[in-house]
Amino acid sequence: MSETTTETTTETTEKTQGDPADSPLGEGGAKALVAEREARKAAEKAAAALQKQLDDINAANLSDLEKAQNAAKAAEEAATKASTEALRYRIAAESGIKEHADLILTASDEETMRKQAALWVERTPTGLKPDPSQGAKGSDTKASTADQFAAAIDGAFTR
């Protein structure tokens, strides 16, 4: 008897997994199931289209964010450059550097610029420069001693 029970169970399993015509839904239930499946496919297509639009909007916002980040970076670099230039010319004025401060003070930080300025001041002569308007003038030919004596006597009497 136990053998008969096993065979019956196997036959029942085969019938339930068989042809969908044997389904308990009936004709109206099958139509409703098909309509639900079509509605689900349409909803999935709409969701995919909306997801694509959302991704496009996020990409556009990301590019706007990147543009804003690039603009902020450029502004920060310009501000740093202007600050460095102002510092360079302030140290040049304090050190007495009047020309070519950008060539003399090439560092980007204050401490190094001050060291460069100190070296420049140390190595630059501060004495008087020769005045070309003073000193002997005239021709390249030298006068004889007699001519110099005669010129001195003529000058003494003409005063």
C-alpha cells in the first residue's frame, strides 16, 4: 500500500506543473493576469525613461558643479597671485629695491623673499655713484707743461 501512495503523489505533481489550461483562474482571471503583465511592462518602461531623465539632470547639475568648482579654483589662484605680488612689492619698497623687484624677489613666501631682499641689499653697493658732470673735460690731446702754465697765467690776469 505504501507503493500506491507514492505513485499518486507523483502523478498529482505532474498535473499541477503541466498545461496552464488547467489553471484555477479561469478565462476572466487569465485576461486580468495578461492585462496586469502588460501594465507592469508599461510601468517599467516609464520608470526607465524617468530614470534616464533623472540621470541626465544629475549629469547637468554635476557639470554645473564642476564649472563652479573650476571658477572657484581660478579665483583662488588669482587671489593668491595678487597677494604674492603685493607682498613682493611691499618687501621691495622696505628694502630699497626700486627696479626689477619681480626678478630679484622670486620666492612665493614672505620669509624667503625677505632673505632674498637682505642678500640683494648686502651685495648691492650703496656708495655714491660717480658724477659724470664733474672732473676733467676736453680733448684727448694733452697740453704740454708750458701750455698749461701759460693758460694758468692768462686765467689769473683775466679775473
